[in-house]
Amino acid sequence: MARNEEKAQSMLNRFIAMKQEEKRKPKERRPYLASECRDLAEADRWRSEILREIGAKVAEIQNEGLGEHRLRDLNDEINKLLRERAHWERRIVELGGPNYARGAPRMTDLEGNIVDVPNPSGRGPGYRYFGAAKKLPGVRELFEKPPEAKRRRTRYDIYKRIDASYYGYRDDEDGVLERLEAPAEAEMREKAVAEWRRLESIRREAMKAVKSGEVATAGAPEAAAQGSSSTTEVLFEGEEDVVDEERRLEREREEREQSKESEFVAHVPLPDEKEIERMIVEKKKEELLSRYTSDVLQEEQKEAMAMLNVRR
């Protein structure tokens, strides 16, 4: 008895379910063109349906065991749905709805870095790869970054790096050259000071001898010979200085004479700057009058000025 009641209950349930299916409207199909939709709520509903289909296919394409052909077909279907979603989003904006394309996610490579989607057509999103499709042969190379070609430095790049250190202007700042050159500098300074003192002492002796009117000949023959040679050296140097000074004066005198001979002498009076400016202004006035007045008027003006004895 209980079994028959269960059967009847089961048949009743099936009957009720059938009646409910009959009362329902036939399942609506998504419009082929987004422009056919006139209702903003309907457009938003169709976009949500497309997003659910995309989510299901993206979850399916994560399986690497589906095979190359199935993965490529799934990737094509996802890209087709993405293009359709873009159409519906534009239609939603036209109907006054929000702009969903502004915050759309970007495409990433195998390492998660955002990459540009190639789009030769320039309209809508470009072709994308999802899940295991990124590892297909011929696709992995698209996400690999090409090696950076070593660019040859130009002359501008070379000169841009050159500063004062390149020319050695900062070699003394580190103190290395100063420590290395200090002994040699001290030795050269000592030699120069000793030489200057020797010449200064000889010059003083020579000056004393000249003032006293006698040459140092007293003492031993060797000392006399040495003193005479030193005095002769100093006197010879003084004589050379005098000769050089005379030559310089003679050269300056000749240059002055040549400059006097080469001066330009004008035999006619030349106009000064004010006269030249006045002539230029008169010339410009004549050009303006000839451009904006007739020849008859200019002749009359000249005759009137001649009669009145007016000179410009």
C-alpha cells in the first residue's frame, strides 16, 4: 500500500513539474546583435550571462590534459565571447549605463607580468591566451621577451660622460699625486734656490766690482780666474738684456712708422654718421612716396618746392 502511494506521489510530482514547465515561457535566446536590445536591464542581463560562460570556459581551459586541439578551440571560444562582451558593454554605455570596459583586467604572461595584447585591427580587445593555452607550441614564444640588443654608443653619449676628471683637473683632489710628487718637488725647489743664491752672490760681487771700478784680480790665480769667469758671465747676461731691449724698441719704432704710412688719407670730405642717417631717412621717404603717390603729384610737389626755394 505504501509503495503504491509512493508511486502516486512520484507520478504527482512529475505531473506538477510538467505543468510548471508548460506555464513557463520558452527560453529566450541572446540577440545576435547587441544593437537589437533596447532595454538597459536586458543588456546588463545578457552581459552577465556572457561573463558566466567565459568563467566556465576559463575554468575548463586550465586543464592541460585536454589536448592541443581542444585547448585551441576553447581559447577561440573565449576570445569570441570576449568580443561579444565588448559589444554589449558598448551598447550599455549607449543606453546610459556604466562603462564596464574602464576597469577590465589586463592580460598577463606566465610569470604574471602584464603584457600588451596584439591587436592589428585596432578595434576591441586583441587575441588573448588563457590557462594551458599559454604553454602551447608557438604561443610560449610570444610571451618571451626578446634579448635586448646592445646599442652602440654614439659620439653624443661618449661626450656626455666626459667631465673635468677626464682631462685630469681633479687628479690633485685625492692626494695620491701630492704624496708621490712631494720628494721630487722638494728636491727641485732646493736646486732652484741654490742656483738662485749662487747667481745672486755673483751678481752682487760683480756690482761691487763695477761700482769700485776694479775687477777682482787679487788673491790666488785660481780664485782670480774663477771670479773673473763668474763676473764675465753675469756681465754678459746684462749685456744681452740691454741688446734685447734695444731690439725691442727698434722693432716698436718700425711698427709705428709702418702704421703711419699705411693710414688712409681722404682727399674729399666724407659724411659723418648723422649725415648718413639723414640720407637713409630721405631715401626711405622717397620710396614710400613713390609707392603711395602718383607721378603727377610728385612732379607738382617738386615744382612747388623749387618755386619756394625749399631744400630738403
